[in-house]
Amino acid sequence: MKLEKETKLLKSEVWKCCNMSAITFTGCLSNEELEKLQSNTNKNIKLTLEVEEPILDKKEKEYLSGVIRPFRDRIRYITKNAYIMSGDKREFISICTFNGVTPLPYFKAGTMYTNMELNKEYTLEDLDL
């Protein structure tokens, strides 16, 4: 999941950001543009930054890694699904293999796997598993 942020930065902040590996610029600056930035310290610079956010947090990743370990080579995809149980919305993770689907226990909607979209098929590579 990529988030786009639009921000205004001073020239000194641009140089700091250029050295951070987690942030990529959607548009690269040429040497000429960098020289203009260096000579003009009073103007604000408007940049669009893309920040890559992991889909699973550390605990979710550890749990799913442990669950899939015995049959990870047979997994086609993993999805997050929703279900209404007695008027209460619940969600669950389904692991789809070449032999069928294995649902994991229900959890309260919006409490776990929040960066996963409902009914989207995620490969192990997508989830960094």
C-alpha cells in the first residue's frame, strides 16, 4: 500500500530527506534544479512523497508465518473477509491452497489486519511472508 503525501519543505529538509532510504521521490530533481534549490534558501519547496507502508504489522506477520509454515509451498493466496454474526461485524483471514480454503478464527472488525483490504487476494510476496 502506497501513501502519497504532499508537503512543503525548506531546502535543508530536502537534503535530509534525500538521504533517507525509506522515502522515494515521485519526480527526480535534475542537477540544475538542485543548484537552484541550493542558491535559493528562502523559498519553500513543494514535493510529493511516496511512503511504502507494510501491510502486516510485526505480530500479524509472526502469527501468519507460524500458521502457514507446514504448507506454505501450497498457498495460492490469503484474503481478509467480513461476516455479520448476530448483528456484530466480524472479520477473518482465509488461506487458499490448491486443495481448498482454511479459515482462521473470527476477530472484531477493524481490530486486526487493518492494512489488508477486504476480499483482496494477497500472495505471500505481497504480505512479505
